[in-house]
Amino acid sequence: MTSTQTLPQSASASAAKSPRRRRNWLLLSLSGLAVALGGYAWWTHTHPVRLTASVEIQAAPEQVWDVLTDFSAYPQWNPFVTRAEVTSDDGRLRPGATLRNRMEQGGGTSTFTPDVLVASPGKELRWLGKVGPGWLVDAEHRFLIERTGPRTVRLTQSEDFTGTLVPFAESQLRNETLPQFHAMNEALKKRVEAMAR
């Protein structure tokens, strides 16, 4: 006499559904993770870390522009961006041109190649640099020259950092990069005012 044992119907149905439930749970978890990461990436691009440093300069806007855009003279006075050059084919500073800038910071040097967004003589120079793909770090650097009196201007240097790595670097940006903005502004002021005499 042989005996066969059968599982109750509900137990066998439950065992068959178990892999499906695990797969559905895994898909739901992965979907939730993708939504969370997408939301984080969106948030980091819509909430930039902004660094700003301004200085008053006794000179005309054109004089400030001339020193700011005389890249060949940067090694003589600029403590932050120690070398800069236009690397585009025509060599002109214009929207769409590419720069090669060498930056001194934290005891080391780095080279970056931003694209010029705005080059408005006597008013504004702006470029966009990227670290890796744009979603990692984008840095939009701006020099704004505003007349504040007959022979006085305010130079405002600012940079907006966006990207998924930026929140992790915010403290370093504020503690190391922002002082470099101030140092460059002061050095530019000194050079412009000496030349304007």
C-alpha cells in the first residue's frame, strides 16, 4: 500500500505565487529607487550652490574688461586662474568659444575647459564648465561689471554649481574656492587701478 501526500490547494498556489511576489516586490523597489534618484538629480540641478564675491574698483568698465580678458597676462597677477587661453579655431573670445584655464587651489593645480556663454565687452563674461557628464557637476562662472559712479565699477564674480555631487562638495567650495574668488578680485582691482592712474 502506497501513500501519497498532497498539499492543500491553497499551499501549492501560495508556493507558485511566491516567485512572482518576490519579482513584483523587486520591480517595485527598483522603481522606487529610480524615482528617488531622479528626484535627487532634479533637485540638485534646480537648487544650485552659489558662490559670490564683489569688489569696488576705481576705473571705467572697459578698463576692468581689458584686464579681465587679457589672458596672456594672468600669470603676472592672477592668484586663482594662473593661465587662460582661448582654444577655439579663430582664437576670439566669443560665445561658443572654448577656454583652457589653469586653476590654483588647495596647494594643487587643475585644468578645465569651459565653453564661453557670454562675452559682452565692459559688461559680462560667463562660461560653463563640466566635471564628467552634466549630471555630476556643472559650474557656471560669471564676471559682471556694473558702473556704480563716474569712475567706479563693481566687479561681481559668481559661480553656480549644480549636479549630483555638488551637495557633497558644498563645504569645500565655500571654504576653499570662495576665498580664491576674493583673492582674484583684489588682485584684479590692484592691477586695474595701477594701470588706470
